[in-house]
Amino acid sequence: MSIDKMRKSYNLSGLLEHEVHSDPVQQFQKWFGEAKAGDVPEWLEVNAMTLSTAGNDGRVTNRIVLLKGIESDHFIFFTNYQSAKGKQIADNASVAICFFWPHVERQVRICGQAQKSSREASIEYFHSRPRGSQLGAHVSEQSNVISDRNALEQTLKGITAEYADKEIPCPEHWGGYSVTPDEIEFWQGRDNRLHDRIVYRRHMDRWTIGRLAP
């Protein structure tokens, strides 16, 4: 099938204003729970999200990262602070997040401001990760050019030997980000591309709810 002929109809559900929670984070948690319930394909990571960032030059980049918590209405993820995204966030704290859950024909878009998590929270999460992932955080100079795969694997061998019988410390350049949302949109696929789009926008300490044209 040619690309221009690829299409899918969406008809699992709808989304009306009276059906949503007054708090968008509560609404997100409801949808997240529904996305991970039931017959979820094994390949699907429900907490995978596209994170878009831009530096001072205005160049936008994006990548998939994993949501690792929702705390006090903040969305939490972890990464290398010296990575491309870390450097862009240091220049420009405005970020965008998008979740896509094709099995329930839904997506959620979040815009907000990112700031570093506390060092204590980063260390606590770091030590909850598999040991291999902890070693990997020390090995990877994320987003930097390296000579070849062998160089990466040799560095891993050295780090593995160094911490063979020790607790692996959380690197100073690694930790969490907390995204404070100021806009959250809930998208439900519908027939004839007339999708439901309910958007929450923050004004001071209040959220307003509106419907966007599909």
C-alpha cells in the first residue's frame, strides 16, 4: 500500500466537555490508567512520550523519553543533563510533551516549563534502576560523537570493573526534570477526522476548559 493510501478510521469512543475532570492532571491519570489496562500490546510502552525542546537558536528537536512519575501535578522524567535536550532546557525551559496511545485512539499534548528535580529525588530514582542502567549513565556521554561501538563497550568494561563490589554513585550530570504544565490537550480520534479535542489552559491558579476544532 502506498503511503498516500494509508489511513485508519477512529471510532472507539468520544470525548465531551461534561465527561472530563475539572483538573487536567486528574484527567490525565484517568486516561493513563485506561491506556495501560486491559489488552495492551507487549510492544507498547504506555509511559513513552515525545519530548520537544528548543535552544536559544530556535531549533526544535524531539525524542522519546519515559514518564517516570507524576508528583504534585508535575510530570517527571530523567536524563543526562549534558545531553542535547539538557543543554536546550538550560537555554529555554519551555518544553512540549506528547503521548500517543493508538490502541485506544488517544493522544495527550502537554506544554509547560521544565526544571531540574532535587538532587535527593534524582539519587533515589537512580538507585532504583537496574544496575546495568546505572552503569550506562556513567558510560554514555549522551549526544556527543564517539569513535565507534567498541569504544563504548570498552568504557563499560572499565566502569563495570571499577564498581564491581561497590554501590554505583549517581553521576552529577544525571538526574530528573519536573515539567509544570500550563496547557494540556486531550485528543480522542473520531470518524471522518472530526476528532474531539478538549484543551485545558492555566490562568494564574485556575484551569479553563475549551474545545478545539479538529
